[in-house]
Amino acid sequence: MTEADFTWNVPVELELPCGLTRRFLNAYDALDFLDAEWPTRRGPAYERALRLCRNALRGARAAELARSAFIAAADEAGMRQCLNPRKRVSFLPRARSAVA
């Protein structure tokens, strides 16, 4: 099985708690982030995303299901999905708005 077998039709872009934007192309990218960098590491959506991303690496049919579960886990953790796919990925923190 190759990486193309578990690549998502549409990448997922998340706005991370630190203000950076990160793009995930497949279940492998998502699983790596869930295992190594996920901010909460708990919750039913997180557990489901872990399970489904692992399953997607074993069989191509589960790739899009893993994508949906990863988006749900991001929502559970308070990370917003960037819905504008044309938006350039930024590695700079967001500008903070002034508090009046």
C-alpha cells in the first residue's frame, strides 16, 4: 500500500492554538499529529480519530472516514478548520487584536 492509498481528497487545514496554520494531507499526517502534538489527548472524538487514522493506514477505504474523525477531534479540542483552501499557509503567529 502506498501513501496515495490513504491520501484525502481534500486536505484539512487547522488553525492551531498557537495561531499557526497547519495542513494535513492524509491519515498518516493526522496520526502523527494526534500522537505527538495534540493539545488535549483525551475525549471521545480524539480516541475515535486515533483509531480511524490507524485503520486508514491498513486499508484505503477508511481514509475519508479518518478525515471526518480528525476534523471532529480538532473541533473537540477547540481548533478551527480553515475553510479557505486558497489561503496560504502561514507559519507566523496571528496578530493579536488590541483590547480596549
